[in-house]
Amino acid sequence: MSYVLNTLTKKREVDSIISDTIDKVLVLRFGRASDSVCLLLDDVLSKSAREVSNFTTVVLVGIDSEDVQVYINYFDITLIPSTIFFFNAHHMKMDSGTADHTKWVGAFHQKQDFIDVVEAIFGGAMKGKLIVNCPLPPERIPKYQLLYKDVEEESPLASASDICCLSK
Amino acid sequence: MEEGRKSRTMENPNSETDTTTTTTTTTAAKKKKSNSSDKKRKRRSGFEFCEVCKLSHDQGHRHKYFPSHIKSLSTFLSRFHDNKISDIRFFLRNPSPLRSEHSSRNRFWCVFCETDIDELGSSFACSNAINHLASADHMKNLKHFLWKHGGKTDQVDNFTISEAEVAKWEKKCKSLEIEVVSSNKAASGPLVGPLNDIHNELNYGNVNSFENNNIDSVNLRISNGVMPLQYHTNEYQVSHSGFSKVANVSLFPEDVSSSLPVENYPGTNSKMLNGFTGNRTCQHSPMWNSGKCLADGYLSTYGVYQNERMVKGESSSQGLQSLTQITLAPERSGGNVHSGAPPPWFEAIGESQLNAQQKPVLSNKLGKSKKLNPKRVGAAWAERRKMEMEMEKRGELVKSECNANWLPNFGRVWQSGTRKESRKEFELEKKQKLLKVENQPEVPLKIQPYISKRMDKILLNLMIHL
């Protein structure tokens, strides 16, 4: 599935894609291609990437590369897959009723869900909003537990090199 | 509560007692009211659907007094009246026969009774509808509807047909029938024999398919044919083209010259009409009395498709529904469809004009999208970046290697404050981490003996004294 979408492994690449995507939503998926939930998400992303290509760019980032660890720390990514939205190099937050508004954790149930989310982000960005509401009903939003950062760092499962996958 | 109020009145006697007592009573009354309305609301917590506003509401019986409902009711009724009822009234005044082919298309939905009224067995247009509108059931339903939605009672007359009118209508129908039968007997001419029975129906009065202010009604004219195959196919084509717009009005063979109010039709048709009057032997009778006209001979009326031909070419021989052959206009030098030439309207505009038209249109479109909302997120950054990229493309600005430590503004999860601060915090954290790593080889502390303050003082005094 990842052959359809670009996978980045270097910080420089991520930097350039963030700064070069102008007036389009940038969807950055942080995850591992071999992870099951990541696969689900990648499937949805790759199938709908073309349909939203007018206003969206979808990019995958593999979290196993060393170079990108700084971003993983910076973005507070502890559960994969995590998807972060940018617009004109500004980070877009989305309130989906979960604990973390800064990113989308987990996969999407349908292509249309992803498209709705991206459309909401685009619409909010065009109006100048940095945070938008999630258009999906709560049953279609993957739920997860977000532990406080220090607790997470100590717990063996969630170390930076071994990020646990979320369970739906 | 009331007791409390009473105690207050004890404290503030004199003038305030009256007001307070009145307030107590009013509040009590209000309370009661609110209680009851609460109860009522609780009882009526269900939603109802108002067919007029096409909304679900929980306002119950109050809904029909709301101005929005009143407005939608008036539009609803006027729409129903103008479209359906007026057509039916028209046919009430001028009964015309209903061909069985059209009857299946003439369904009439009565909004008050919420039923379809078919015209399957009827011999005259809208006869079932007319009978329905005169019926007692319909009256009952209409009254119920008006009660439910708050319409005025004078509307009742608008939406029903009285017995007297029905009787008049029936008389007219009968007279028409008799007329036609007699006219058929008298008529000579190229009537195709075996199709006599069917055609008798056809030869009834020509009523125009009457759609108020609908120019599309122009299209609804059937050719009154004799040759069976041609007739049916023509009519089928024409009627199918027309019926998409007209649901409940049947098509009838019509009397072209007399029937068309000029304002309803485009210029070409009126020209055609004028051209035809010479051909017609029938009198210029008032609009809908065209049964007689037909008796005199067959006058073809043509659908729009044939209008052009009629205007250009010779008229057909009376009665025969043969397609006319038109004299082709002198061939244009430009060629035709088969030769792949551009269509005449294309040439007329001219290429330069087209380009000129296109460009402003395009630029308008581009202008729209170029002028992206300046308030959008990161607009300033985007503009700057676009300039940079253009300059890089042109080679003016060497792409400065992005600072390896550049990070986008990101509102972090466990951080409160602005996004810029989050980046700073992150930088700090990074530094701290690095420092932790670096600071492991610590400087050995100087170990000093502990001297208490008392000792210190004593030592000082000693020194001074010394």
C-alpha cells in the first residue's frame, strides 16, 4: 500500500515536505508499515489520496528511522499510527472527543471518514481556524488511553524505540 | 418560598406589603403555569411532522400559528391551487376527451386526502379529479387539513368543486360526445378505415395542453394524424418530450390557429400560426371550441420538431401526416456536421472573441482561487514561501539548507501556552537531556569541615581581640 504514497525516513525530507506544501492540507502519518493498524490506515489513505489530491497531500513517515526520532518526541507520538495535519506549515488540531487534539491516533473505519476529516481540516484552515471539530460520530473515532508523559517514559512498553500499538 | 416572602413582608410593612403579596400571587400563578406547561411539554415531548413546512417540530398545536408556518402554508396552498386546481378548473369549463394513452400519465395527487387520483377509466380529461373534488370525502379531508394547519375557511371553496359546476361540466361532456359522433358521421376524407374508432376519440375538441406561464408547453402539441404509424410515433416522441414537465395535463390534438395565446409562445410559433391561418378552413372560433374545426377537415398541428420545417418548407397536404420535405437552404460554404465543420454559432462568435471571452473567464476563475482567503491559516507564510520557491526556481535565491534544527510550530500535548513556547520548551528539554548526558563526569566537591555559627562567632571574637 505504501508504494502509492511517499514514505519518508529523514528529518530533512519531513522538513521540506512540511514547508513546501502550500495551501494544501498535509497529512503526515507516523507509523510502521508492518503494524496491523497501520496497514489499515495506509490502505484507507492510499485509496483516498487521489480523490483528495486537489487539496491534500498524504505522506507516510516511518518511525523506525533514527533521524525522525526528534519529530516523534516533538510531536509527542506514543501510539501508532498517529496522523498529524499541517496547513501551510501550521499544525492543525482537531477535537474529536479524545484526549489528544494534536493528532489523529488510529485508523479510519472508511475512506469517507478520512475524506470527511480532511475536508473539515481544510475548511477550518481556509477560514483561519487552527482547531476544528471532528465531523465523525463518536462510534467511528478510535479510542485510546493517553498516559501522562513521564509515566509513559518509565513504562517499558512505551519507550521511544518500542511504541505500543493502540487497541481499538 | 411563600413563607419566606411572608416573613419579608413582616420586615417591610406598609407600602411594600401590597406589591409583595401581588408578586407572590403572580409568581405562584407563574409557577403553576410553568408546572402545567412543563407537564404538558413532558407529555408532548414527541415530534410531529408538519407536511406544509416539511419540518419536524415539537411545538404541538402552537405550530400552526407561527409565522413561518403561516407563510409556508400560503405558498403550499397557492402552489397546489395554481398548478393543479386551476388546470382542473380549466377542464371543468372546457371538457375535452381523454385518450387512454394519456390517462395513465394524468395522475393527480390530492394533498388533502393524500391520495393519487388516476384517470384510468375516464373518457374526459380530469373527470376523476373533478369528481373527487366534488366529493364529500374530499370536503371532509380538506376541512380537517385546514383545521390542522390553520387555513382560512374561505379556502374551502377554492379547493372544491360544487355540485352545480359538476353538473354543468357533465352536460358539456355529453354535448361534446354527441357533437363528435355526429361530426364523424358527416366527415369525409382520408380517414383510415380500420382506425376509425380510435380516431374518433382523437377528433374531439382540441384543447391545448395548458400550463400556466410555462413556455415548455409549447412543446406539448400533438400532431393529429391519420396514418397510424406515423401518428403514434410522432406523438410518442412529442408527448414524451413534453410530459416530463407536465404531470397532470394531458396532451390533446389541438387547433393551432385558434388556440395559442400569443404571449405564451415564442415568436416562431406565432409566425407559423399566421402562416397557417390561410390554410385553415375552420373558423377562427374561440379558443376551445375546436371540435367543429376538425370536422371540416384535418388540420395538422405539428410539434416543435416540425415547426421549423413548416416555416421553411411547404405545408403538407391537408390531412396527411406525411413529413414535409424542406427545401434546403443553400449550402453553406463552411460545410456541415458530416464534413466536420464548426457549427455556425461558433463561427459567428469568432475565435478572437472567444479567446477574449475565455481569458477573462479563466482569469476570473483563477482570480477567485488566487485570492485565497487571506485570513486562512498560514497565509503570510504561504505567500512568503511561494515567493521563495519562485526565486529558487529562477535561480536567484540559493536554497538555503534548512536549519537542521528547524521544527514547525506545534502545539504539544502536555504543554500549555502558545505554540512558539512549545517549541522553546522542546528545545529546553532537548538541552536538558543533552546536559544530563554531558554532566555525568561531575566536578568533585570540595569537602570542608562544618563550622557552626556559634563557633564562627567565637572565632571571630578571638581574632578581633587578638
